[in-house]
Amino acid sequence: MKRYMKPLLIILMLGNLMWIVPTWNASNRTKRSDPTIRMPQLDLVADSAVSTDTRQARQTVVRFLTWYKNHIQEANRIPLVNQTAGKPYSVNLKNGERYLTYLKSSHRLTDAYLNQWRVFFRERQAGFRQSPQFEGPPTGFDYDLVMLTQDVDTQLDSLKSLKMGKVTILGDQATVGFTLLDVYEFRLVRQNRRWLIDEILNQSQE
């Protein structure tokens, strides 16, 4: 048997030599240049190099945006401005508290963030008293207060296209950049071992 196996192997190799060599070379070229083959490995390396803080900060942002997408209709049903025909506009401070309490139920926002909006509501109330407004979109309330844009529905509908940007960690503070039609920077702070959103900046609208 041994005397017949070797010639058979040689004949097969010679018969397929011209076919085997080019095929092997083409396979090698594909592995070197096709990103769909190499990228998963590179992604694993990148993921392993990302710190726990960075991952958690990103997760906080994504989870809040997902929550807001699912709850924005309920939030918008809370009227923040009294608009009665023939009467000047006024901020409904009681509803303002309801609105902020609803946002707080996301469990992703700091009290400091919510307090900034309390100050804003009081300032707008003073503004309406100083310069009464009777018609048109209420000044300061003609955009989404969370995403700071008038195109919030389109934005949230494209949440699957969210592009994460740079994440910077400095002690108990973090900034997370991302693009969701507009360019954003979320500023976070760590409280009780959890990252919470402390400020939202729409850099495209500044």
C-alpha cells in the first residue's frame, strides 16, 4: 500500500497544482484587504481597551435617549405655558414640576440638571410679565427642551443611526460626544457609582 499511495498523491498534486496555487493566493489577498474579515478582530481589541467608565458613560447616554424616545409623547402632553385667548402667556410652574418629575423617572439625570430648568421656568415667567406675549410660539418653548431642537421627532426616529464620538473621563466627570443629526455633548457626573447626565449641549444649535 505504501508504494502505491505516494505516486497517487504526486499525480493529484501535479494535476491540481495550477488550480491550487492561484486559489490560495486569492484567498490571502482577500484576508489582507477585506475589512469585513479583519474588523471584528479589531473591534474586539478596541472593546477590550475601552475602560469600564467609558462603557458605562456611553450606556447612560444611549439608555437615556432610548427612554426619551419611548416617553417623549407623554412628556409633551404636560403643558408648560398657559395660553388662554385674550390673556398674556404665563409659565405653568406647577406643570413644570410635573414635567421635571417625569424626566427624573428616567433615572439618568442629576438634580442639578433638573434645577437648571426650574430656574429657566422662573426666568421665562418673569420675561412674560415684563414683555407680555399673546400669540405665536411661546418664547423659549418653541423647541424640545431636552434635545434643544425643533426637529426632535426626526432625530429620535433615527436613533439607530446614532454615531458615538469622543468620550473623556476626568475623575468623577465625563463628556460623551455623539451625532444624532445634530452634534451633541452630554456632560455626566458620577454619583453613588453611577454616571448621570448633568448637562446637555446641542453644539449644532449654538
